[in-house]
Amino acid sequence: MVKEGRSLLFNPPSDGAGDVPRSEPATGAFAAVCVPLHAADGVIGALYVGSSDPTARFTSEDVRLLSTIANHATIAVGNIDLYASLQEAYLSTVRALAAAIDAKDPYTRGHSERVATYALMIAERIDLPSDQRDALEMASYLHDIGKIGISEDILLKPGKLSDEEMGQMRHHPLIGANILRPVSFPWPILPVVRHHHEHYDGNGYPAGLRGEEIPLLARILTVADSYEAMTSDRPYRRGRSTQEAIAELRRCAGTQFDPTLVEAFVQVLESSQQETSALDEVVPGAHAEDGSPEQEEASLTALCEGVLAALRRLGGPRLSANVEREANARMAERGLPYVLRSGRLVAAIEGEPQSGSLSSAAEVVIAVVRDATGSGLAAQFVSEALQQLPPRMRSVAQGIVDEVLGGSSA
């Protein structure tokens, strides 16, 4: 039916007088009708209706009715794809705009992207609905767009701002909201941009909102933005360590920050630190240049997940999903006992994986990313992932990278 694109009507005859009709083997239905979903690029699915009543029979009128429903379903599916494409176009444009804003200052290059990453970590921890996560990601990229209206003498000043300069800097949330007002975003991001410098105790700006008067997404963005600022280098100071930044977040919980969101973020950060520490442990007696099997597994897993995270930040969720699907298909073809699930490389089956299978899976992941984005971008993603690894793990993972990319990421 799918191959030929034609409707099917199944009304099986009885074996004889008084006998119960034979049922359809696949579903057990005594009568059934199935119609295809026709789209521009072919058949994308089918609608099936069956009956467990031995006396039921479907007619051509039923086929026409189900075909009408199928047409509506096809339009709905097309609208979903259109919405996803529109959303991806929005995000791609916004990422490019955010990169242009951050590029004004070499010390803030990549700031908005990192803020988006931290904000989404909090969103995942508190189980924020997907539509609000989309709005949060968009607002994270655009939260500093109002700095376009601030003098570069202030933005690039290598030291503490004067009261007058700080007063001008505090205008940027309102400037940003006004810049974005004419744009018909599919998410309510203006309040998030406008209020991302409000304080939980009411001493922030521009409106002096307090507590839950501040939009939830703005409260999340405040925590993520502040953490990124604390841990990044500036012309007049070095960035704080993760532990120092965590201590400052906790110190300001309840005054500057929503304490519930601070604790959620701290849990994510501490969990990430524990995982990194565990991955960096070396089994006693292992050769440092070769790496123990446990360390090789940890290194390659972290490499793949880092590459996929970098891909998602630049290419968005749709490209990431396509890459993940293609990588899983290739690993299945090669009989590799691994799959990608939500950006994580995990064992597909129970039991001990075969020797060398993980390195082969890592090769597949990197090769698929290269095929989807080109060697240049793939090398960039790999380089970002390698830089996040501790030195010993980095040296273990580098061998796989050199085999797939020819050392171009080094």
C-alpha cells in the first residue's frame, strides 16, 4: 500500500455458510480499511481502521471518508514540519546575531552561546516544558542585544564603571526589548530580555520587580548570565573557578537570585564535576600513553557527547536529530552495540561490548558529523569537545580524531 500509494479494503469472506469470517492475520480485525498519507515527497504514512465485529464490512464510502481524514492529517504533519523549519530558521538567525553582538568585545565572544547552554541546563533540571525551553534559548541568545545602543567606550572599558556609566549600561535591557518589539517571535521573549537584570529581593533593574513578579525564564537567565560572567576572564580580572562561582551564587540566593533555581543549577554543576572527576581517574598500573580500557571508554564517550553538544549549539536540534538518526543507522549496519540517545552514546544491548567497538562507534559519530557539516565545522566541533576533556583523556581521544579527520582538529 505504501509502495504503490493506493487504498486497501479488506472484507474477508466466510469459509462457508454459518462459519465465522477469517480475521486479518496482522491485526486480528475481521474487516479493515487502510489509506495512505500523500505528501509532496511521497507517501509519509497511513491511516488504518479495523473492526473486531465479525459481521462488520467496510464500503467505498468508508474509504472516501478515511481518505478525507488522511488529507487533513497530511496537512497537519506538513504544518508541524513547517513550524519546525521556521523555528530552526529563527534560531539560526538569532545565533548569528548574538555572535555579532558578542564579537564587539573579544572577552565576551561566545558569551550568549554559553549563557544559553547554562540556562538550558537549569531548564532541564527543573523539567521546564519544551515550548518554554525554546523561548528561554531564544532569549538567552538575544538578552544582550540592547548593548548595541551602549557606547563602546563603556562596553570595552578595562575597569570598573563609574556611577554614570553604570546608569547608561542599565538601559540595555529596555533598549533590547524595544529593538525586539517589532519582531513577531513565536515565543514571549520580550519580558525575559527586559527583566533579566531584576533581583529576587527587588533591588534589580529596570522595574525593581521582586520574587515571582519576575518572569520565571528571566530568573533562570539571571542565574545563567551571572555564572557565565563570573567564570569568564575580563581585561581587569581572571574568571572565578566553578567552586568560587557556586559559593557566590549561594551567597546571593534569596537576594539577587531565586534560591530554588540556584540550587537546581548547583546540583547540575556539581554532578557534572563529579562525572568529570570520575572519568579522569586512571586505573593503577595502566600505561599513561595507551590509557586503560576504562579510561578509553570514558574518553571516547565524552568526546562523542562533546561533539554532539557543539553541533547542537550551532546547528540546532533538528540537525542534531538527523545526525543522531544517521549515526544510529550506520552503527546498526556495522553491528556496533551502541546507540545515540538525546546526545549521549550508550550501550544498545546488555553485556560486555566487543573490544574496539566503542572506538568504531566514535569513528561513526564523528564521520556522520563531518558528512553533515563539512570537514571544517566538524574539526571545530571536535576541537571544542577535546578542549573540555582533561589532558589524559584528551590524548586518548585524539587518536580516534586523527584517524577520522586526519589530525585537522589539533
